[in-house]
Amino acid sequence: MHHVLSLQLRDRLVQEGYKTWFDDDNMGSDILQSMSEGVEGAHVFLMLASQSYKESKNCRTEAVGAYKYDVPIIPLVVEAGYKANGWLGLLFGMKRYHKFHNDADFDTSFVTLLKDVKSIVPKKE
């Protein structure tokens, strides 16, 4: 899917002093338990929205978990022209989303994303 972008986001958030949960780093032998622990303990959930995300059973499980546990969701559109629909569109609701589908705009998009993260998690952990 959008693995390289996920790593870039994780690395930049860590540089800013935030603790992150990323499946590559924290997935144990029990996938559902690991995802549940990651989502339940989160202060914010970054959802990398695309058609492949929508079609992924594990991505849907994590996103629905964030909704269920009332974790604030920040959608990141990672596919040019993508319009969320179905269950993913429902989670978007009226939320402000960030565009991360153009590598050249990563830094600009990250600055606005970081403002939103700071508004939810003002103290770095």
C-alpha cells in the first residue's frame, strides 16, 4: 500500500517528540490483540485513506477500532483524486483531511498535519 509514506510520517512524528505505534514495529503474534492495544492506547489515529486501504480487512479493523474507542481520527488522503465512500466515507464524516499523495508537498502537508496533532495531543509523550 503506502508503506514508504507511513514510515516517513512515523519518522517525522518521532523527530517531533511523539510516541507512535506502527504495525511494522509493534505487531506481535496475535494480530488482532496487537492492533487493539495500539488503537486503544492512542491519542490520535492517522488514517491513510486510499482504495487499497478501504479494501484491506486489517485497515478496516483498525479504523473501526479507533471509532469504537473514540480515538480522534485524522484522515490523510494518500491517493490523488480519491473520494472516500462506503464505510470509509462514513468515518471521514465532516473531518478535515490532509493530502499526502504528492511527494513534493510532503513538508507542507506535514506542517498542517502537525498542527492538528498538536491540537489533540498538546504535550509530547
